[in-house]
Amino acid sequence: MTADDSVTRSDSGRWSAEGMALGALFVLVGLLGVAYGARSWFPELASRHGAGIDAMLNYLLVSTGGLFLVGHLVLGLFIWQGSRRQRVSRRSATPRAERRLSVGLGMLMALIAEGGVLAIGIPVWGEYYMSDTPDDAVVIEVTGTQFMWHARYPGPDGQFGRLRPELIDSASNPIGLDADDRRAADDVVWTGEVYAPVDRTILIRLRSTDVIHSFFVPSLRVKQDVVPGMTPDVQFVATREGRFDIACAELCGLGHYRMQGFFNVVTDTEFDRWLREQGS
Ligand SMILES: [Cu+2]
């Protein structure tokens, strides 16, 4: 059998072994690609709202993966059908029908992928940014500086002391705490580590003293840009004790790669003890 024979056989309208094998290979690669992407690659979840974020990302992966597969199957079918013709002698659709189909299918795909993301994501957004703060919430101010995270707790008076940028000294006063303010006397400032209790609402108020940073704790599914001059709040409940990485997810300078910290989730008792020890 020569190469010409297989071409002739294709022209006769029957599926060639090569064509079927190639088609099966494409489908297999697509399916394996989606299965590989769908495996669990997130760090183990440690927050309540994080389940919603995982569901949203999984939905996005499965829906766009499915659309990707369907698109390629249809494309393969059209190519296969076209290849069986001796020559293309006419358009299959009018330009108007082509336009309608393109726009319609594009909108349908966006609706499937983005609609689902919005349906799953908006309640998570609400819990994260807009829910009421319970009275027993722990409020922690986290300040990003090049290239370190600093956590501040208000101390027994429950009030944060005044900050003055002109007092910032990277070694002795990294966030510019004003010692003349009596509310500042009991504030606890801790560099590189955040301590917070498990199963209690944690409100993180973010600040930056220099450039844009992004507070990122992958295990807690928390990520928020920190822009100088703004103090965005994020609120969440940690559901598991542990020591989790804090990263900076915004390229913030030459030392960006080493802007690492740790977010320690501990029991209520341990947290109170730790805070008392820092204050004494
Ligand atoms: Cu940074």
C-alpha cells in the first residue's frame, strides 16, 4: 500500500485508520490535560470562606476545560468533513449567519464560564469583604514594607495608637508608631509573624508604607493588594491550626522574593497567652 492509497481511501468517504488514531490522540490529550489540571493542587484549606473560592476555581477549570474540549471536537469534525471533499466549491454559511453564530457562541461560552463564577463567587465576596464584624473578632493591622510584613495588635485598650510616617525607622520603628500617643503605649508590633486564633473572626486591616504589596496567605485563600494611602480590610475565619506561609503577591522591588512571613493559627488560649506575653 502506498501513501496515495490511504488518500484515495479517505476520499472514498470511509474513516482511515490514521485519521481515527490521530483524532483519538487529540481527544486523549485533551481529556488527560483536563484531568491533570483538575487534580487537587491547592495547599490544604484552612479557612471557612476558602471552600467557596476552591469551588469557584474548580468550576472555572471544568467549564472552560469542557468548552475547550467541545471546541476542539467540533473543529476536528469540520476539518475531517472538509478533508473528504475533493475541493471546496461553496460557502457553508452566509457571512451574516457566520457573524451571528460567532457572536452567539462567544456570548454563550462567556455566560457558562463567567456566569457560574459570579454565581459561586459573589456570596464568597460578600463573606470576605462585606459581612458584619462580630464583637469577639480579632482586629490585626498588617503593614507591608519593603520587604517585610509587620503585624500590630491594639493591646488591652482595644485601640490602635497614632502612626506618623516621619517617625518610620526600618530598624527601631518600622511602621512609625507615635510614642507620644497614649493609645500607642500598649500596641504590640511583631515582625515577620502574625498570630491569630482559630474559629474566630479575624479582621485584617492592611497598610503599606512604601509601594504596592499584596498580602497573600494561600492556605487561608486570602489575597489582597495593599496600596499606600489605603487601608483595605479583609475578614475571614481560620478553621485549622497551623503555621501558614505569607507571601507578597505583587512585584514590589528587588527583595520581593524574600518578602515572606508566617501566619500562625493557634487556639484561643494560646493566642491570649501570646498576646499577654508580648504586652508585658
Ligand atoms: Cu511586597
